Amino acid sequence: YVVAELAPGVYAAAIEDKHGWDMPTYTNFYILRRDGRTLMIDAGMQSYAPEITAIFQQIGIGHNDVSHILLTHGHHDHIDGAKAFGNAKIYI
């Protein structure tokens, strides 16, 4: 995985797809931290939980810190991971 801070409190993350496509692909999501709230834009896949946890540890947050998730569309690689954030309000 790769994570980068684009601006203070704004992170981009990419996890390499493990599903055997014939070329490298990535699942991307974003994290925004402002005023004590944490928003995710897309949630990845549930099978990427170890990578998502490592990314969160790297930027100093936990799953329970995510207050809102904005899902950009209904593909499984964008929505499946939202199941892990039971405290978050989810928007699509």
C-alpha cells in the first residue's frame, strides 16, 4: 500500500488489488481529518482490512475515529470495506 498526505489532514491511500487482473490495479480511498471528525471517501474492500488498519496506524487514527464515509459509487472495491465502520454515517 501507499499513503500520502496531500495537505494537512488530507490523505490519499492506494492498495494494490489482489484479485489477479492481468495488469496491476489499485483500490484508492481518501481520508480527511477536520475539527475532530474523520471522513473517508470510499472504503475499499473488506479483504483489505490489514492494509487499511496499517494505513490508519500510520496516520494515527483507528476505525472508531471514522465518523462519515462518502461512497462515490456502488462497485464492491469502493463499498465493501464500509462494513468495518459501524459507528460511521454512510452516504452514497
